[in-house]
Amino acid sequence: MSDDEAATGADVPAGTGPGAARRGTAWVILGVVAAALLICCCSAVIGVVVAWSAGLFDAR
């Protein structure tokens, strides 16, 4: 058993520390936020296009 395995434990691969899981979670959170922003922006654009095509922006 190497010194890395003894320090981190036998079930944790060498070279991965406790920060690896935190970085993975951060990427998942960033992905969810990016997807939510994309969905919100696309729905807003669709709403504006529908309102414009219905003539709601025409001056009366």
C-alpha cells in the first residue's frame, strides 16, 4: 500500500480528494442554472413573438 492510499483510505482512488465531489456538484448546479436561464429566455422570446404577431405592439 502506498502512502497516498494510506492517507486517503483504501476505498478512495489516489489523486482524488474531498474537493472532487464538490467540483462535480458545482458543475451540476451550474448546468441546472444555465438550463433554467435558457428556458426562461426562450419562453420570453416566444411570448414576445406571439404578442407581436397578434398585433399587441401596434400603436392605436
